[in-house]
Amino acid sequence: MAVKTPAAKQPAMEQPAGNVVRNLTAQTLAIGGVTIAPGGEAVIDNWDAIKSTPVIMAWLNAGVIAV
């Protein structure tokens, strides 16, 4: 009689250290030392430190970037 063993669990996806920011414009953006191509996205490691700056808040409110 064969014994069934439970399937191995898939490893959990690692969460990025920062937040993923998407560039919603047709222009290249530089955020927190990271360049994001038009329509691209990137992980911003120091997001917590820069998310409340006036420029980032204005870009979020204007729909220039999305988190």
C-alpha cells in the first residue's frame, strides 16, 4: 500500500524592501535615487523617508506616479 505524502509548500514570495512605484507619465522620473522609465515601475527602498516630501505628494495627487 502506497503512502501519500503532503505536497511541499511553495516558498512565499519575498516582499520588496521598499515600495513599488509606477511611472504613469511619458517622461523618465528619478525618485529616491532610482530612475523609472515611462510606464515602468521600480522598488524604492527609501520610500518611507521620501513619501511625505512635497514633490512626491504632488506627484501622487496629480496621478504622475502610483504606489
